[in-house]
Amino acid sequence: MNTAGHSEATARRGLELTPFRGLRYDPDRVGSLAAVTSPPYDVVVRPDGLHHLEAADPHNIVRLILPQAATPAERNEQAAGTLRRWLADGVLAADPEPGLYVYEQQDGAGLLQRGIIGALRVSEPSESVVLPHEDVMPHVVADRAALMRATEANLEPLLLTYRGNGSAAGATAVVERTADLPPLLATTTEDGHQHRLWSVTDPADVAAVQADLARHQALIADGHHRWATYRRLRAEHTSPSPWDYGLVLLVDTARYPLRVRAIHRLLHGLPVAGALAALDGLFRVRHLDAPLTEALDLLGDAARDGNAYLLAGDGGYHLVDRPDPALLARTVPAGRPEAWRSLDATVLHATLLEHVWRIPEDSPAHIAYIHDAAATVAKAEHDGGTAVLLHPVREEVVRDLARQGVTMPRKSTSFGPKPASGLVLRALGI
């Protein structure tokens, strides 16, 4: 078997990326391309963020990926109707011929990332072609599947990584050569990130990309629930069908390394005082007289020596570390690699949530997953809950566990930068 993301040839089928006719906004029909984009659906978690995007432009993609209505069925019907209306009005239009899409992101701090967007053959875990590293929540998969059924579209690409050899050959050669050409679109979103998109339609270039990627496996960097959704929908339809493929962005991290960040937890209904009291005698707890940036640095220092968390929500920061070994022995499941058993996310879910705080991890009424530390703290302070801030997992740990077929607890990592939603969509009937 290949190791996750490595380039050795395999007798098994590798990545099969196919061109598609992308749906794109007509720049003459919207205020600006930046105003109709959005972060991925699972990053838009705060109501103020959702309302801000809706107010940016009446055609913002968030109206498709996170429609607002009273019931799930009404939300999905609304999204489908909105998509049909935008297509009929020419707000969204299909490109004239199928292509792969080179996508570039750049920020003001020197980060540059390029990859290829296409329709990827949906494979089973047993094929070891696309490797997950996190568990998924069934209700989220069901929600995304219902939305995709209603719209008959892949509304945003998920992010996959593979490990090329870092040289400008094969798919990389096509990406780099294409990026020297005038783009189909270029825009700068309000976070300061610059986005450019090109279409690759030349048969020789498409064939070069496909031949190169066929030698690789990919690691899911962001979009586990969407990949699980692709698999569910493919199983519901007789093959061959458009549901055999799903929209992805593939990035060669040998050339463009991704950043790995933590995903934080907001615990509803659990005040910080109660959370800390329950830890008495089980973890070491220290109050930090420091701002958030310094507190996160101290969290990173503590995490190098073992499990560590930063609790907030009462106006201060509390460093929680040095769990009782006997507690871990009782609560962390055996029979898994030590790298998995010692993960902060493993101990958080198996020990803190399940046994100490008695909070069900699969209920959105009890837990929210937020990518931004400051936003998590602010929400906890506003709601009277507890923010649990984590330190990022090293990428090599993620890849090694995925290579072993071991999934991490859900929402353990945040790879980035994530592709902006709204630059190119895939309609299954086009």
C-alpha cells in the first residue's frame, strides 16, 4: 500500500480527476466577485458572520451553502430554487467547455498556494485512494446530502492534499505554466487573500495532469463530511452517473505546504467555574494573567509535554494540563496507536467530555466547533459557556495515522488556507 500522500506507483487505481463545465458568477451581474464568495460552510458558524455575508451581496454563495428557513426541508428547497433562479437569470453560467481549474490563493504575509480543481472519482476507503483522518458526524452528512440532492450540485470544493516530488513536472508543470497566463477571474476577499482562477482545457495538459495524479493517494485536509456525503450519494445512484464524482481542490504539499491549525470547542450551558471545579484533582489548572496571544503561546509550551487545553469564557484564561495518568488509563480506549491515544482531541472527547463534564459530543445543542480562537472566546463570554482552545496537531502525525487507517476524533485539525466558496461550482446536470 502507498503511504498517505506519497508518490510511489500502485497497482490500485489512484486519483482520477476529470474535467467539468464549471458554474461561475457573471461579474457583470454581481456587485463584485469578492462580495459573492464565502468561507466553506462549516467555517461560517456565527450568526453575525452569516448575516454579514448575506448583506454583502444578494447573490452571495452563502445563500446556497447555508440557506436560512424554518426547517431543513424548506432550507434545501430554498437553496434549490435560488440556484435555479440564478441560472435562469444568468447570475451563474456554465463555462462553454469542460476543463480542470488551476486555483491560486495568496495573502499579504507571503503565503502562496496553488492547486487543481476538478471532479474526482469517489472511492471507497478500502481502495486507499482518498484517506480520511477524522471521524464524521452522521447528522452533518445527512444535512449535506439533503442539500446536494435538492440542488443536484457540488456547491464548494473540499480540500485534498497529495505529496508530489516538488519538481515542476507533470501536474505541477501544468499548474505553474497556467499561472503565467491571464486568469479567468481575480479578486481579493475582505480577509486580504487574493484569489485567481484559470481553466485548463487543452487535451494534452488535461492528460498530463490525469496521468500524474493517477500515481497518487490523497489525504483529506478539509471536507470530511462532504467526502462522506459524496460516498453516500454515489451509493444511492446506479453507476455510471455524475454522482460517481465530487468536486475537489488538490494541492501538492511538497510544493505548497498547508498550515495546520486547531479547531476549538464552545461548550454551551457549561460555565467556566463549573468546568474548572470538575477538574479538581484530575488535571493541573493554572490561571493565566495574560492576553490571548500570550496564553496561546503558553498553551503551545505545555502541549509539548503532554495534553493541554486553554479554558476561557469568564474574562480570563485557565491553562489545563498534566492529566492524572490513572484517569487516562480508565477513559481513553485501548487498542489504538499511542499517537492516537495521546492526542489532545482524543483526551478531550474520551476523558473530558464523556467522563468529566458528561457532555454528548454529537449534539450541536451542547458543542459548537469554531476555527478562530478569539471568536470562540467571545462567544463563550457572551453566552456564559466555556471555550476550550486546543493546540494544533503536527501534520506528520495526521498523515501517519491516516496511513495506518486510523481516524482522529472529529474536528481535530484545520488545514488551510481553505478554498473560497463561490469561485466555481459543479452542477451535475450540465
